Amino acid sequence: MPPPEAAENPSANPSPSPPSMRGVRWLFLVLLLFTGVAVRLFYLARKPFWFDECFSVEVARIGWGNFLRLLWWREANMSLYYLLLRVWLHFGQREFFIRSLSVVFAAATLPAIYWLAKLLDDRRVALIAVALFTLNAYNVRYAQEARSYALFLLLATLSSGLLIAVLRERARRYWLGYVIVSILAVYAHLYALLLLAAHWIAVRLLSSAQIREDRPMALPPQMRRAWITIGCVVLPLLIFVGKTGAGPIRWIKRPGVADVLEFFEHLAGSESWILLALFAAACVAAVVPTGRRLFARGQTWEVWRLQFLLIWLFFPVLLTVLLSFARPVFLGRYMIFCLPALLILVAMGLARLPTWWLLGPALVGILLLSFEGIVFVYGHDFDHERDASGAATGFILDHADPQDGLIFHIADTRIAYEFFRSLRAGENTASRAYTGQLGPKIVFPYHGAGLDYRDFTGKPTADFLGAIGASYPRVWIMLMNNGSAENPDPTTAMLTKVMSESFPKVQRWQFTKVEVRLYSQQ
């Protein structure tokens, strides 16, 4: 007679598959891997670089001394990605190659999701989850961007897989792997702490849950040591957060219900509600058979794994939305690490369809809607409009004289300018040591040839602006995200007033999220 757990969940003890079926599964997995890489490489350089991507590259290219100072002073978040990008840039510095690092991380996430889904259920569910991930437009969007989100998603998936492996096997290699990968995830993105909090909550629900049929499972002592170790190693990052506060994310707006719903639409991989509705129906199909047991502690493995996925999917979103009533901290792309939980839940729901004649059309329909989302992200972005800092930089370089001055409305606007200027100069060095004269003379921020860590922050003062009229007959100003003409930010208002006193003539050109001005004395 099989144990109760095996009777309740047939996938707990799957029968061995014939060699032919194993071969078919591996072939299907390889085809999905190639498809996933192809759709992420296609049109990889179609959309222009925007400020955040320029920022990643320039942070990774500055000298080691400035790099370490900048990490501690301002940019400790995503520090792991900056380090890896720093190595990657030694092999190429064109936009396609820079972004391809994120494609590598996305490709590695595909087998990681297969492994995690197989640990939680069976191979069929794992293949469905991988198919959903392969054509998930939300991942495609961030796999085509030079930021840390693809790396963050990979490490979050591996961390969760290693947690399940620890609970099921208690092997030392899994415990060490969980500690190392979780630490790396936090240094890839600070919001990985939310994932670890979700892990803690889910493990606390274990009690006497039967992770393995032959013995009850309580909280392993390794997990307590793991979380203590992780806390000690990420302490410098926590100190950084205490030192800087919410300053680096003060631009985030307070979310509403529509923003949260839109996030889940995007996470599903679409700009419309249809795909999200299908995902929600599949999730319900996965959860409903557990009934009230879903809300009880100390449940069987079948119920606990659903609790784990639901906590992973919803707890980080709920917590950040609640915290946003005091200080806005919810941002859709910061929650990308919830994607594997959603896809595996949907795969579990689809796997409950009794025959392939039902499962096949349902999966094909979802994948077609997902591919429609991919077509959308090839030319658009889900969550924001890209700035035209590249076009603005090109305009200045084309029309400025060498004796002109150049001021940036806020210091880090210079970061995008430097990136596009390096492309124009044809530089291919990993260190930002450009000293040639290309474009006007940079007046602010300026701390010597090449970027300095102090060039990443600050604003010009009224006294500084009032004194430059004696040195330059013409001054260019590049402004970014500075409000509207009717409601400019305080720095823009001050700049407009002070500059008009020294330069009677002003010309303006408007680009997406960027304004270029030319002040001249005649």
C-alpha cells in the first residue's frame, strides 16, 4: 500500500520514464532553450540605450578607486551586476554586446526554472513552466536591457530551488549553495531581501509537513544558520541602506490599485488583461483542490508547495504596497523575481487538465498570446518611456563649438552624455579615460579628465552659474526629467532665472524627457 502522501499526490513518486520519453523531454528542453535565446537576441539593439543603461556602463567603466567609492557612496545596489559587467566590457562595448550579458543570464534561468519546477512537482509541470518562461514578454523585455534584473531573476530562481533541495535532502552542498546564491542575489538587487523574507515565512509554515513521505519535516537547523550567515555577509549593504535611506528611490511614485493590476498584467507577459485572466484561471485550478487546507499550518507537501509559491508571488508585492503608504517603494520591475512562482503555479494548473487534447490547445493559446506580448516589447516598454538622451547628445556634439561650455542640470545627466560621446569617439577601452576634445568644454560637473565618482551627483548653484558668463560666450545646458514648462523643478527655475541675467539670448530644443538649451551673449 503506498504511503498517504503518494496517494494524495501521484507526482511525489513518479514512475521511471522509458529512455525514449526521456530523450523526447531533453530534446524539447533544448529546443525551448534555443528558442528562448533566439527571441531575446532578436532586435536586441533595436531600442535605444536610455539613461539607466548608460549609467550601468559608465559605473562599470570608471577606474577601480572611483568605482569602489561610488558603490559605497551611492550605488551599492546592483553592485554584483556592475562587477560582472566590468569584466564583460573587456570583450566588447557596442550596445548589442553590452545587452547580451543579460541574455546569458536569461538563458541560464530557463534550466533553473525546470529544476525548481521538477523539485516542486514533476517533469511535465517543469516543461510547461519552461515553455511559459521561454515566451514570457516580461523576461524578454528585461533580458534586452543592460541592468541587473535578468541576473536578479536567475539568482532568485536558484535560491528558491536550493531552498527546496535543502528541505528535501538536507545535504550540506545544498545548504552552502543556498547561502552563497542568496547572498549574491542580495548584492544583485536589494529587493532579494523580500524573497528571503518570503522563504522564511514559508519555512515557518512547515511544522510537521511531510516534505518526504517517510518522515515528518520540521525547520532544519541548517536554515537558521543559513539566514544568520546571510545576514552577516549582507550587513555592509544594510549599513549602506541605513546611511542613504530612501534617497536613491525617492523618485518612485505611490502605487494605486491600477498600478498593481498593471504589474501583474506585465508579469504575465502582456499589455492586456486577457492573458492575465488565463493565468489567474490556471492558478485557481492549481489551488482549489486543496480547499481550506491551503490556509492551515503543518500541511502535507502537496499543500505546502502551493503555500510556498503563493507567498513568493504575493508577499513581496503586498508588503511593498503597504510600505508605500509611508514611503513609496513599490516598482514593478523590482518585483521581477516573483515571475517563477507565477509561471510554476500556472503550469501546475494547466497540468491538471485530464488529457493532452485539452492541455495542448490551452498551452498553445497561452503561448500565442505570450508571443504577441514579445512582439510588443520589441518596439515598446511595459513600464516607462525611454528618454532620448542619445539624440540630445548627438545634437549637442553636432552643433557645439569647442570653445562653448556645457552644464548638466543635475550631475548624473552627464552619465548618458559620456556614454554616447564615447560611441561617437569610437572608444573601445574598459576604463573611462577619454581626454580628447569632442564637443564643448564640460563646466559642471567636472573634477578632471574622465568621470570621477563625484560627477555622479550634485546640482549647480546660483553663484556658480552667475560667474560663468565671463568665461564662455555660449553655454549649452542639458536638462533631464526636469518637470514641465509650466511646472519646472526648483533647479530648472533657478537656472532659468540666473542664466538669463548673463546670457540675453536662449534657444531651446525638446527631446523625449530631455531638453537642450543654448545660452549666448549675442
